[in-house]
Amino acid sequence: MHAIETSVVWITEGKGEEDIGVHFFERRQKRSGALTSETFLRPQRISTVLPASPFSYEGVALTVRWCVRVRLFMADGDQVTEDKFFRFGDIEPFTQKSSE
């Protein structure tokens, strides 16, 4: 293992281009001593205060999703990425009313 990155990001998806906003980012590298063989023997924690916006939202033209992303950089150059999505805020998904 060469390095591990942990981040909290929000992703917009919709009719336009996909966008990503990075709220929190941390990189630990083996050569700095911040990444050891014991790193993976116990759960790791991150802590951040989430911003006032954007809230998670599922609409017709736009979706905003939040996730914790962990990216492993292997010694051979390969990368492994895992995203864990979570809901932030309390905005109801958009539903179109049927016309009567």
C-alpha cells in the first residue's frame, strides 16, 4: 500500500455535466509514517462539520448526493475506490403530480 485518501464529497448529477464538490480531504502516505500495516487492523474514524448546504436532493433535472470516499493507492499503481453514500438534510424527493 502506497497511500490512502479519505474524503467527504457531494456529487451533482442531472441534465448538465456531473459536478463534484470536495468538503473534506485527507491523504496518508506510507513514506510519511502516517500509514502503517496496523492501519487496517482496526476501524478508522474521520470527523468533519458538514456545511449549511447543499442538502441531498433527488429531482427530475438534478440530483445531489453526498458520500464518504476511500481510495487506496497500491504499490503496483492500481487504485481501489469505495463510496458510501449518505443522506444529508431533510428535503423530500421531487414527485410530479399527475394532471387530471
